[in-house]
Amino acid sequence: MHDSHAPHSLPAFTDLPDSPGVYRFFGNQGELLYVGKSINIRQRVRSHFQASNPSPRARRMCGLTDQVDFTVTAGELGALLLENREIKERQPIFNRRQRRYRQLHTWVLNPAPNGFLVPGLFRPADNNPLWQQDCFGLYRSPRQAHQALEKWVKDAQLCPAICGLERHQGACFSWQLGRCRGACCGEETADQHNQRLLGTLLAHQIQAWPYRGTLVIRERSDDAEDYHLIRQWCHLTTLQQPPSPNDLSLPYSPCFDLDSYRMLVQFLNRGIEHFVMS
């Protein structure tokens, strides 16, 4: 019986399926060069080699490719989750995005003695996970997080001194330029500033895990069926048959992953088929 989820070695584009899934480029020593995903594997792989104006990096990758294999998935989400996992676990040479990162950073709001809420940088840990409190934005580095906060402050005319971006007593420099409404010099109350800060951050709030148990997302096509097991926004595994209670127990603790979180929120908002197992 043909297993549509097993990897296949391919000598030519004609052997590639017109199906969603993940494809891999290997060098002549078996080294993994690249992992990609598509809703049409054949079309996407062909586009790598037939691009009219490829970058030097793309030309080099295609020139080094000696073998291509693939794994068919039941749908787009399965391809995204599998690609994300393989890039982080296998570290292909030519994949730049979605590499493994050491630590996520997010913003939380801390009350100050003067009544103002002050954004503080927070690094979630296994014993203090981010879904146990209100968090705003997720970033791979403190620099990226500060760039986001600076933009929020500027766009909403918040006070950079109150928000911890400047060390300044009295009127801040932005107030002098007309870019701050004066929370730093008594022209705006703490309540007024807090409300504008909260209103700005709410668009970036991390969604709390809304399920009691393990979420199972079902994807189906004419040729395949996938069941994605998700817990606390972590992709646990993907099965090709309905899960049993035994499948819910794992020998390891899954780690929160920013990329899979974003994928899952997007697909759940689309109304993809799912149910919950306790």
C-alpha cells in the first residue's frame, strides 16, 4: 500500500506530486541544503530551478542540489508545521528564516508607585510561561522588542520616559518636539496615559490558550488525512489516523514556538476543523 506520508527520492520534476507538503534539497554528499513547503510541491520545486532572475544564493543552492525528496501532507497547515519543525531540528544550510532561537521576549505591564503602567521586558521560562499573564508581542531578541515598543510609543504619542525608553526627569525631549502629550510633566494624568498605552498594546496581545485539553486539528484531502495535536500553542505531533488517549502522553515537555503559534492562530481564525481531547 502506498504511504503518501513517506519521503520519496526523485530523479525528475515529473515525479513530484501536485499536492501540498514539504520538499527537501540535498547535496551530493547527502547534506541537507534546504527545506521548503508548498500547496503544490511540483510547481514550487520547478520554480526554484526555472526562475528568470534568481539571486546568487538561489543559483548556488540549485547548483549544489543533487537530490530532491518530499513528504505529502493533507493540507497547507500540515506543510507549514512540518517545514517549521524540520528547519528548527535539522538546520538546513540555505534556510535563513525560522531558525531555532534561544529565548523569546515579550512586553508586560508593571505598575509604578506614581500610578503609571510601565512596559517591562519579560522572558518566558518553563516555570513561568507566557500564557499565565498578559503579554504583548513576541520577539526573538531584546533589540527587536525595543524597536516595536519605540514604534508604539511614537505612533500613539506616548511618553518615552514614562515607558522606560528614556532616562529623564521632567519634560522629556519628545514633549519639547510635540510628540508626547505631557505625562512626564503633569500635562496628562496617569489614568489617561495608561488608557492610551493599553489601547495601543491590545492589538499585540498574545492570545491565552482557550482550550481545556489537547486541541486536535483535522485536515483532509482526497489522498491524505492529518490530525495535528496542539497543547498550549505547542505542536506536539501529527498523526495520519484519529488520535487515541495514549497519543496525548508525551515523554517530553513541548516548548512554545513563535512561528507555530502564529500559524495556528491564523488557521483557527479561518475556522479550520478541530476538536478537543482531555
